[in-house]
Amino acid sequence: MRISTDPSTDSGDYEFAHQLRVRFAETDAMGIVHHSRYLPMLEEARIAYLRHVGHPYQEIRAEGVEMNVLEAFLQYRRPLLFDDVVDVHTTMASVERASFQMAYLLTVAGELRATGVTAHGCVTPEGRPTRLPAWLREFL
């Protein structure tokens, strides 16, 4: 799979936003968020998005579906700093037969800080590929 989504820098293009605050433990000696801490932020926003659209991740898993991350892309525009309140704007960017991509825009007080995309595939608890849930295919 290759990420094909070009994430928008316009917050109006995203249907959902999740707010979080940068913790001290996520920063380096200069008070800047370490690059490794962005992926957990995207994950937190993705889980909140799924809850928002009526499909909490616990229910998806209970139905025998896991949504593995296949690829991730991040573009750092300006650093996030300790105690910043970050809006992680999230949307379903594309849905294919067996995979989907989500786009993210990270802003602080409306100012662009980063963009990202995650690509996902659905598998069974045993790790075998499986069809996307019907509700997810409706995004096609």
C-alpha cells in the first residue's frame, strides 16, 4: 500500500477535531515535542473519531476486526511545545476495498503545526486480512 492522500491544511476540510494538551514527558530538552510523540496523538484522535461516528474501537474489536496501521506519514510544519493545546482535525480521506486512509491536521490556536496520514488494513484477531466493516465501506 502507498499513501495517496495529500492532507489539507484547511481545518474546514475535516469533519472532526479532538483536543489534547502537550505533556512535559512528550518534549525534549528544548521543550519541543519529540517526533515520536506525534503518532500517539494521531491514534488518540483516530479513536475519538471512531467514537464520534458511532463505532467505538472496543465494539469494532468485539466484532472480530482489527484496524492495523500499514503506513504513516507526517509533515512537521512548526514545532509543538510543552503545554500547547492542540486541535487534531481528523477525517476519513479514502476508502478502498480492503484498506482506508485517514488525514490529520494539527493546529494550535488555529495555527498550522503538522499534517499527517495513516493507512489501515482490516485483519482478524489471528492476523488474516478481512473485509472492511459495512459502515466503513459506506464512506466509499
